[in-house]
Amino acid sequence: MKNTKWLCGIGTLAVCSMLVGCGSNEVTTGSENVAIDETEIVEIVDDTETVCEHEWVDASCVEPKHCGVCGEIEGEPLEHTLTEANYQQASVCEVCGEIVGEPLQAEFKNYNLECNAELDTTYPFVIPCYDTSEYETAGKITFSDYDVFESDEAHEALDGYEWRAVTVTLVFDDENAYNYGYSGFTPLSTDYYHNYSETYNENEDTYTINYNGTDYTDVKEDGETLQNGWNNDIYTYQLRASFRVPKGYDGIVLTIVRYNSETWDDNAPITDKADEDTVFFRLK
Ligand SMILES: [Zn+2]
Ligand SMILES: [Zn+2]
């Protein structure tokens, strides 16, 4: 009896070591059989051995800080590095090139003014007569001979600039003008995008216009009166207006408005100088 028990003991031990040795996938615990998947055990061990030694890539405006090996992310992308918007271009990110928003809105758009004058088309220019405001004279205004050129005898060339010129003609040829005269008018240049008159440089007789984000400080205006007077009962005023502007610049606007020396304010906005009949020619 004793021997049998001992043998039994040996027998049990032998079976146990055999189980471990051959990696059997069945272990007996009590009366339950628990299955163990050998491959699963191996995988878990592998994972702990290959923890990523992150190689961090700095955040940019395109991507957050991230590991170049495993792709793990930390934090958020950076803000864009934006250029200032101007009248031609929206803000652009200097790093990734993304365009953000819109170009600045042109002042003429803000004012709801249109540059509606076409070349060689006659528009009414109705103003009170000179002797009595009881009567009006129905003048006519025309823009013609629009030209873009580098230079001519009277207009000096400058690198990065070009000249844009147009002729405006105002005629009073009705009886009221002949009998009672015409009240004041004045030619007026302004800008579709932004009134540049405050940039006037007295010493150089120049203006500054920002175009595509660059300040052009050598903008010039030049006016030549071609006609100004009565001839055969018809009064004609004719001006050749020339502007030296950055190459490709399309913002200069020319018009003639009513003029009253008592109420005229040079610094008043264009909306105060123009009225609903004013026609604007844009040199574009
Ligand atoms: Zn990593
Ligand atoms: Zn960016």
C-alpha cells in the first residue's frame, strides 16, 4: 500500500514535468481544462521588447508634433504665419502657402460707387448755370484716347512703372450755357482701391501706392489742358490726364465733379464730392 502511494506520487511528478517540457496547451486545474494559446504569449513578450523610441518631429501649421516612426501625436498644429492682406491679395501663410480670407475690399466697393464710364461714350453732366441757379445747363462728358505706355517726350520712364493716360472732354453747348453760363466743375483723380492723396510727397511731387504688398513711392500725376474756352457758342474743356503707376496697376480713377469754392473740401471723401450722376473712368 505504501509503495503504491509513493509510485503514484512519482507518477504525478513525471506527468507534470512532461507538460512543461513539451509546452502542452492544456493544464489541468482541478476539474477544469483551461486553454492557453502559445502564440499569444509570444506576441505579448515581443511588444514589451519593441517600445518605440519616438523620434519627434516639430509641430508645423500643417501637422501637430508627431513621432516620425510610429506616428504618435502630441498637441495641436501651430497657427499659420500669415502675410498681411492687401487690395490685390488675401493673407497667405508663408510656411504652407494656404490662402486665408479675401483681399481687402476696395473703397469704391465700400462706397457702393461704380466705375461705369466707357471710352468714347457721352454722359450727361448737368449743373446749374452761373448767372442764376434757376436754370441748368446740360453738359456732356466723354472719356477717350486711353493709352498705356512706358514713356514719351513729356513722361519719364521709371523701372517698375508705366504711364496710363486718358483724355476727358466736357462740353456745354446748349442755350442755357450760352445765355447764363455754367457753374463750377473740376477734374478729380482718385483711386478705386484706396485714396492715396494723403501720401503726397511735396519735395518729389509724388504719391505712394501699395500694389501687391509693395509700396511704390514714385507715382506721379500730370495734367495737360488741351482746351478751355468758348468757340462758336460752345464751351469746351479738355484735359489729358497721365499717371505714372506701378506696372499693371488698375486702380486710378478719373472724373469731373461739380465744384463750389465755398463748400469744397479737398479732404472730403469721394462720396461727398460726387453725386449720383457722376461718372467715373477707371484706368484699367
Ligand atoms: Zn514613436
Ligand atoms: Zn500655414
